[in-house]
Amino acid sequence: MNLAYHDILVDLAPDIPGIKGEPENLKDAVTFLKRGTNFYDPEQYNDHISVFFEFFNSIYPYIQKESIKYMTDSADDSIVSLFEKMLSPLRTYHPDIVGFSQLILPQRELIMALAHAVKACDIPVVLGGASLWYNPEAYLSCVNHIDVSDIFDVIVYGEGEIPLKLLIQGEPLENIPSILYNSPPIIKNERECIHNLDEIPCPDFSDFSLRGYYSPEIVLPLLTSRGCYWGKCTFCTHHKSYNIYRSNSTEHVISTIKTLQTRYNASYFLIADEMVHPHRFEQLASTIQKEGLTIRMYSEAKPTNQFTLPRLQNMYAAGVRVLLWGVESGTQRILDLMNKGTTVSEIESVLRHSDTAGIWNMVFMMVHYPTQTVKEIEHDIQFLQKNARYIHTVTCSPFQLQVGSHMYENPEKFGITHIEPADQFSPVCEYSTTHAPESEFPAGSRAISDVPLYPDLPSKDYLSKKYSVECIVLSDISWYFGKMRDHLLLYADFLSDDPL
Ligand code: SF4
């Protein structure tokens, strides 16, 4: 449905009122991204991808608002038309059950509206996805005037494979793990996870129009582990989605890659693990070469000294072309506060070695960590500038305090004095801080809110803007690669010594 959503909106774009950007150029932009003969011309790429993002970024708030109105039959004609078109295969196919996956919260309104329409056709609806770890009861209730109490039949709040299989087989709800349903009252069954990931079969993409996606080559996702082997960062809640860390055996990963390559003629893979451990990477890389697989990969990793130059060269030889490093900050005090388990000097040496090995480095940064000072943010920018020659793309995100993080559980350790209760649907909380004692700050630095940097803008906005501009300036070729990681992998391969 994701592809259908985008394709239909591209067709409807010129008729949707009040949307910013160049909707009249959207079709050309999408055609270019799908099959552009000049896809690897950075100037043309950036022109087209910016048209795409300007439209889809500006239309999203409108879709969210209209989705809620759709549930009370008062949405605009263009949205009714969008939904009719998205749901038309359903009317001809008549599935026994429809499942929605809500990976991130902003998908919520659209999913609710679509599920509302599916339910009206008397088809049972199941909701799952990574964001459902937080307060899944809300999806069976009436919250903030949004009544979803009779839309979803079952909510899956853990891993979906086993619950979905049992549901389809008609198992009684009380026997199905990791689900909630409204009996009434709301019943929440025990959560279970799959301990041996090798039991899960190779993903089946045969119902997807893989050639229809917005990329000139097929790029497939590949999950080789669940959870994070580190799991200690003080801001992180990823452990809430996957509970415990588990990984596939090397043999299983290799066999999955071989199957996907043969079935779909795919050679590009986005490894979707939270982080791949350096030792696992070494094993995978060596086996991929031994088996003679010709593939290209993107993955995420934690920049520790275990990523030595020989190891990174081995990974390059196996086809790794891009690594997204969870750098977060170039300031040691902040890294320690985050409990990242990294040092600034090892981050710098990993970036250098990775670049020497021929791998593109994408750097992920975080800004506005509690107690972070203006001087420390400026120091982070200097860190990026200093290492710019080894960095291909930078992306940054503002800190968010989330229910379930170590920081949320121990606010006093981070200078947090007050936390507002979270929204029923979202784990993100508003909070206030006192500044840490002077002695905890590096000499001469002050906490962000002490400094009236710009008369008309709160200092936070000013710094975020400054930081974002730096991220754009420091990103080679395209800043959009931070969002379009399949395109990033294709470019990194195309510009490498031995492109496919
Ligand atoms: S931020 Fe990344 S490395 Fe840290 S615990 Fe979360 S997933 Fe693991």
C-alpha cells in the first residue's frame, strides 16, 4: 500500500489545493527517480529529489488532518479519491484479514482512516509494528476525541510472525502471544519473541512491484539480527521494540542473500539491523567472499576501535559500500552522558579507516542533549568540519525524551527536574531541566537556555538551524541521502572503484 499511496498522490498532486512546491513537476521527478538515465548526475538528482520531498513533506500534515475527517465522512474530495483508489484492490480481492504495520507514529492517522474503511467492508483488521510497544491499549480505546475502539480487532505489540500465523490459522485469541484485544475488557496476552531467528523463512517479496519503487535498481531490506548488542545508550528505547538481542547464523544470512538474489535479481541490500557487531561483520564479510557472492550493502554500526582498517577492507571486499555510524556527538562529556561506549579519538580513527577502505561514511548526530551547552554544540560542528574529508553525508536529529529510556527512568542524573506525562499514543515527553552545577560544564561554557543568541529566535531554534545548515554543507553530493539510503548505496557503488 505504501507504493500505491505515493503513486496515487503523484497523479492527484496537481488537483490538491494549497500544497507548496511544484506539483506539476512531480511526475517528471518520480519518473527520473524510477528510471532516470541521468540518475547519477548529482545536479539532476538533487533537482528531482527536492521536488519529491517538497511535495511529500508539505502534504503530510494535510493527509493527517483529512484522515481524521475521513473517519467522520467530512474529508476533502481529493482524500476520498485517494482512499478509494488505495482500497480498490481490496474490494476485488476480498482478503480474509488485513494487517497494517505502523513503523513510526506519524503513520497513525492515515492507518486509522484506512483501517476504518477496511472495517466497514467487514474485514478483520490487525495492527502491529515497531511503534506499538508504547501503550498499545490506546489503539483499542477512545483517546483525545479519537475513537478507535471498534476499528482494530487485534493489536500485535511484539514480534508479528507467530501471532499473525496463529490468527490466520484461526487459533483462539487467548492462545496467541504478544497481542491485545477487546474482550471486553481489553486483554493483553504475554509477550513472546522468537529465540532462534533462523526458524524464520526467507522474506517473500513476490507480491510487491519491486520495479515500481522510486529507485533505478532493486534495493532490498535485509534483517540479520533483532535488538541491539550494546543496548546501553541512555536516550534509546529500541530495546522496547525487540526486547532482547538475537542474531541469525552466518549460514542463514548467506542462504537468504542467495535466495533473494536468485528470486528477484537483486544485488543491493540495506541491512536494517540496529547495529552489526564488528566480529559478526568480519564473519559475514569473509563468508560472502568465500561463497563468491557479488552484492553491495549498506549497514549501521557503532564507531569503535574494533572496526580496524583490515576489517573494514575485508568488509569493502565483501560489498559494503556505506556505513551509517551512530556518532551522536564529537564531545566526550556528551558521549559519556549518553553511555555510547565510544571515544572521540576512536570515532575519528574509524571514520578515517573506513574512508581509506573505500566505504562511504554517513554520520548520525544528535543535538540538544540535556545539559549540552552552546559551546559543546559548536564543538560538535567543529568536529564535523575537522573530519569533513572522511564524511560523505551527515544527518542530525534533535534529542527527544522518551518513556522507557534510561534517562526517563533516572531524570535527576541528567539535570531533568520535571517531566510532563506523555501523550497516550506517543512516548515522547516534554521536560524541564535545571542546569548542572558550573563545575560539570567545560570551562567557559553555559547551558543553552542561558544564552540569548538571536533576539527574535529562541537559542534552540537558532542552533538547530545552524547545525542543519552545517549538515547540508558537509554532505557530499546530496543531503537527501540521509533520507534516501537506497539512493546513497547506489551512488556509493557507482562512484566506487568497482561498481556493479
Ligand atoms: S542508540 Fe543504537 S547503539 Fe545505542 S542502544 Fe540504541 S540501538 Fe544500541
